[in-house]
Amino acid sequence: MTISAFKKYFKTELSERYTDSESAFLSALFIQKIVGFDSFHQRRLSEQELLIDDEKQLIQIVSDLKTGRPYQQILGETEFYGMLFFVDEHVLIPRPETEELLEIAIQKIHDSELPVQGLKILDIGTGSGVIPLVLKKHFPEAQISSIDFSEKALETAKRNAEHHQLEINFIHGDYLNFELAESYDVIISNPPYIGIEEEIEIADSVKEFEPKMALFSPVQDALIFYRKIAEDAKQCLKNNGLLFLEINQKLGPETLELYTGHFSEAQLIKDLSENDRFIVGKK
């Protein structure tokens, strides 16, 4: 099979799952991963025969994609905030909304009077480590701690930290039963916030391939993490400290209410799709 023939095969086999432009992008991405040719060489050598082993790997990738498995998991990596991160079945694939959360956080921290030297940040529910690692990249002098319940997720996060040569204090623990012992200038979190009753609304490609513990609230109360964060922030967030949360778009006002009255500022912010998505607070 030639490179051009594989691209046609890819497009035909996955026509019900991807648009033509998505198929073109993904087939080129996987050819570069397996064969090593960038888009220029793929065009220039489009009639070159694939090696038998490469062809087998690429056909297996098509089979995996047909099951609904996210292409980032098959690749084993994804780009986020201009950085490359390893991902697998133990971590959520980072979403554009979390990039928005980080844009807000980075800007607000820069605009604040918080000390850059020795800035202490706590990230709750680290997953693949994208939040603490992006923050460490932008605030290299900050002391950042990240907690997660999943040991497998922490292994992936540590691998990403090593790849980027960034130091994060990773903590294995069940946050809902974890007592914070330090004070922080910034608390940031994208915790599990989908209600159990909402599972039917979530695409199979998400709930069948990404870790449910990172998606769904562990109890009927979809706000359980936000209640704990609110209580911890009262005790452990320093004066003038900042809070950044990604939230369930259906529970914006209810989530904001947990923080109103306990902070000098607390606001609900919409994402680029005009959904209630973030809470930003200042103590």
C-alpha cells in the first residue's frame, strides 16, 4: 500500500466518524508518527510503498479509531498550551476549556500583587499534570504541589514533568479525605464535576475510554469537590490569594454560591462557547 492509498483507505474506513478535513489531518499525523515523514515528504513521496510493518501498524490504528478510542490515546501524546504531553487511558485528555482556565489564571496572577518569588500553588486533581506544568513553565520560581487519587495518573504526570524538566511536588491522596497542612497563594482545580445522572449525556468515546473517576463526581452530590475546596480555601488560602476553578456548566450559580461571602471577590466566567465554565475568586 502506498502513502496516498493509505490516506484514501483511512478516509473511507472512518467516513462515519470524521469529516474529510479531520481524516486528512489525522492520517497525516499517524503517518508522521509511524513512518517519520512530515506533510511535505508525504506529498512528495505519496506513491512510495509503505514498509510491511508500518502498514500493519497504520491499519491497526484505523481499527482502534473505529472503536471510538481517542486518537490522542493511540498516539500516546497531545499538544496543550503549546506543550507536548503524554496521555494514556489513566488520564483525561486535556480540553480547550482547561487552556482557557490557565489563560485566566496566568493573567490574573501576573496582574496581582502576589510575590513571584516563592509563590505557592496547589493544584487539585492533577491528571496528566497539564495545569501544574503549564503554570511552572510560566512561573518557574513558584512552588507547585499537585494532588491526585490515581497512582497511574501520577505516573503519567511525573513522566510529563521529567519530559519538560520541571519540578512539581506530586502528592498521592484522596483529596476528599485529605487535610491540607500548608497555606497557598493560589489554589487551582479542574475536579470531577459531571453528575452521575448526566452519564447518559456523555459521548461513548469519552466515558468508555477515559477514566470515570476523573469525569464523574463519586457521589450523588456533583458539587462535593467544590464544597471541600471552598472549606479548604477559607483555611489555607492566604489573604489576597487567588482561586481558579473549572466547573460544570449546568451548575454555575450553585457553584458560585459556595464562594460568595467568603471571598472579597468571586465571579462566574463563561468560556468561549458562552457556557458558565469558571469561577475566579480572591480572598
